[in-house]
Amino acid sequence: MVSYLFYENRFRPCGLIIPHSPKPRFPGITGPMALEALHLIPCGDVVPDPGNYHRLTVVGLLTVIRARAAASFPVVQPVFSVLLVVTGGQGAGELELRITQDLAGHPIFRTRRRQVRFVGDPAAILPVKFEIRNCGFPAAGLNWVEVMWRGSMLVRKKLFLRA
């Protein structure tokens, strides 16, 4: 699994520093802001627009993954992406994505924890792309795509697996 941060008009491997613009875009905002997830989108891929770095194209929105045969579990999804869009980042912390089964409650997939440090304008809006390879889903049903920040759940989204 690889995670990417969209910076300088392209996705770059995530893990060190997430710079913001030096000038706050919203000068009326003062004091600490908590990291806020604006979007969490499971999809086939995320493609940046070469002409406008504020525009990303989400390809193949995923809300349901279907097994190819009725009794073919576990189902392995060879590759898909998850787009996380955040704002309010300040300081440093660990970012992690995991996928859990609803009934069992245990993770079926998790990324390595990534050290992230935000600097600059806390009101900046930043996309992060997680690329997930060979994720195995053991059974049909509801799964949760979850993003953890500093050990606490930041956001979660439903992802269904159907036979």
C-alpha cells in the first residue's frame, strides 16, 4: 500500500512534511483547528488535472464490490484507491487507513502508520491518495473504510461486498 499527497500539481509519496501556503487563505481563522475530513472516497483511481491543481478526477467510484462467482470467497480486489481530503491540519501525527468488517470488527486490511507533519496555513485543503493492492475480503457484507489520525478515528465510509 502506498499513500500519496497531492502537492505541486502531482501526487507525491506521503510521509514527511505536508506544506501549506505561507499566507493564510482565511485570515479570520485564528487559534488551533482540529484536522477535519471533508471527503473519503473509495474509487478505482484519482487523476490530477494537469491544468488546474485544485481539480482531481475520481475514476470509478466504489460503493459495492461484487464477487465474480457466488461461492468465491475470499474476494481479492487487486487494486483500488481511496481519496481523503482534509483541512485544519496542524502539528505532527500518524495517519493510517484500515478496512474492517462490520460484524467481526477486526481489520482485514491496514496501511502502515505514516508520520505526517502539517506546516503553514491550517485552513488549506489537502488531498491524500491511498493506493491499496490485493485487499482480501473474507465474506459478503458491510465493511468500513476508516482513517485514523493520532490513534483516533478521523472518518469512516461504508463499502459493501456482494456475492
